[in-house]
Amino acid sequence: ETGVTQTPRHLVMGMTNKKSLKCEQHLGHNAMYWYKQSAKKPLELMFVYSLEERVENNSVPSRFSPECPNSSHLFLHLHTLQPEDSALYLCASSQGLAGYNEQFFGPGTRLTVL
Amino acid sequence: TQLLEQSPQFLSIQEGENLTVYCNSSSVFSSLQWYRQEPGEGPVLLVTVVTGGEVKKLKRLTFQFGDARKDSSLHITAAQPGDTGLYLCAGDYTGNQFYFGTGTSLTVIP
């Protein structure tokens, strides 16, 4: 595997389910990100991790819980979601947090909440 | 708060035509990036601009950062079907977080 991978690619879940999204980067980067991409809305940054420590949490509801066990893996744990949480969830990584660094994105997980 | 506005939102042109898309903000950015996203994929970086007035060229794509570092444009010459995709600008003004625009969806018709 190369670059940034995400699993699953598609997920359908009910509002009472618990599921997790997984992201893995094979680039040796030390920063990882979760974004939410909804129709007709800008890409929204949800969480930022640097060296496995969370550095940003942009007012995301507690039903989204991130986990970064090491610099290569990032998880997004989901529970009691709402239909408006349906979106494409993108993971990205970069070599450092500075704004000029390129972010490498995974293909995303298309989430549908019923 | 919407910091970055992109225009047009949708653009459909014939192969061989030229086009320009815009990214505007009321905030000053320390750097600005352009990405292209194809269906079923994540965004891929095209360019980063950091200096006001900077112009960068990538084959048929020309990127310009405004003098005041509040706006940017992407010009494509002789568009090809392979240019089809969602073009996103992203500006950094905090030093460690990019704010993305709503995107311009481009379709190039063969």
C-alpha cells in the first residue's frame, strides 16, 4: 500500500450503531487530519493530530471520537450519529503542521446515516 | 464563517477553451493552495503560493496569488477532458490550519 488509505470506503449505519473509520498513512508523516465533506459546503476540518497528540478540535460533536495510537494510524469512532452526519469523511497527512506543507488525502469513506 | 469564496460554482466548457476560476477572501493568508478532486478520490495538491503577486505555472495551468494575499486565480489554457474535476482553494492564515473554499466543479466536454 502507498499513500493514504481509508477503510471502509462506504458505510451505512443506523443512528444507534457504533462504528469506526480507519486511516493509515505510509508516507512517514507526523501530522494527520480528519475532514468532513458535505454537499454544497466547504471541506470542514474536524481534528488534527501531530506526533499522536491532538492539536485541534474544531467544535466537533462528542458523537465523533478520534484516536491516534501511533503516527501512521488514525481512527474516527462514531456513535449515535444523526442523518445530517452523512457525508464523505476524508483523512489526510502531512510532514509537519506548517501551512505550506502539502496534505495527502485518502479516498474517503462515504458515510450514510439512516 | 465562510472565509473563502470560489467562483463560479459550476463550469461546463468545450475541449480547447480557456477558463479562469477565482478564490476570494476578506482575510490575508500566509499561504494558499489549490487542489483538484476527482470523483471517488481525495483532493490532490496542484500548487502552493506564498508570496503576494506570485505566479506559478504547471503545464497548462497558471496560478496567481493576489498582491494583498487575499485572493487567487487559476487559469487553464486549452482545457482537456482530463481537467474535469472539483477545484478547491485552501488558505492558511493561522499558521497551522487550512480553510477550504466551496469549490468549482469543472466539466470539460470532448
